[in-house]
Amino acid sequence: MAFCKNCGQQMNDDAVFCANCGTPVEGAPQQQAAPQQQAPVNPQVMSPEADVQQNRGIAWLSYVGLLFLIPLFVRKASAYCQYHVKQGVTLFVCDIAYFIAKSIILAIIDAIVPGERYFGYVFHSGVYNVFNVIFNLGAIFFVVLMIIGIVNAASGKMKELPLIGKIPFIANLMDKIYAALNK
């Protein structure tokens, strides 16, 4: 018979632990710990890497005009899609604001410097045409931003769009929309 070195209780010779205090017996073969069962994986909660891999094929749609609505509603629980939808909506709103400003300014120029009419056709003034070309060159900026956003989303990157990516009121509005959608 053996005795526990901690509490002095008598133990069987084949005991691994003291039945009284639970102290392991020196020299006894240690039992392997039972493998811990993993908690069941919630399909709604995934790692950021898995989120990127699963959703980058749809996140790039966020940068193509109104197609941002697809990842907005289809993958509303994905943080990766939420990020790119916010960036895409920011691009969309800025592009619309640029178009409205361009239209107003060109209408004012056309009213101040009217064009000529020949055979029922209206030819705008040279000043109007110069400003129209300048504004159309500025619109290329939004096409470049769209391409940057598509490349970032499709390659699994979460990078802000240059110059417009940090506009806070659009992101705050999108946070409220996502909160309403996820209720």
C-alpha cells in the first residue's frame, strides 16, 4: 500500500491520483487528458480571413454604381462586404454630387454665353465646350477610383479609396442602415 505525500491518505498501488485530495502520485503513468470538445461553430460568425475568402467574389460589386445593393442585402452579415459597400456608396454619392455640380455649372455657363443655332441644331459656345471637356476629364477620376475599389475588393484588401474614402457622414449613414438590416 502507498500513502499520499500530500495528505497521508492510504491509496491503492495502482492509483494515479489520491482519492482524498486529488494529488497526482509520483511515478504513476499519467493518463492522457480527454480531448476537449470544441464548441459548435456558428455559421454566422467566421474568422476575418474566411470572411474575405468567402465574400471577395461579391464585394467588388460595391463599386459598380447601384450594384452595391447586391452585397448590401445578400451579404449583410459580412464585415468585409460592409466595408466595401460603405466605400462603394461613398464613391456613388460623390459621383452623383459631381454630376449635379457639373450640370448646374454648365447650365449657368450656357445661360451666360449662349450658343448658336443652325438648321435647328444648337451649338454650344466655346466657353461651354472647354468647361465640358474639363469636367469630363474630372469624371475620369471616378472611373479610376472605381477600378481601384474593384481591384482591392477582388484581391481581399480593405483599403480606403483615395481622397473620398474617409467621408464620415456616408459611413455613419451606412452603419445605421446595416443596424436596421441586421435586426
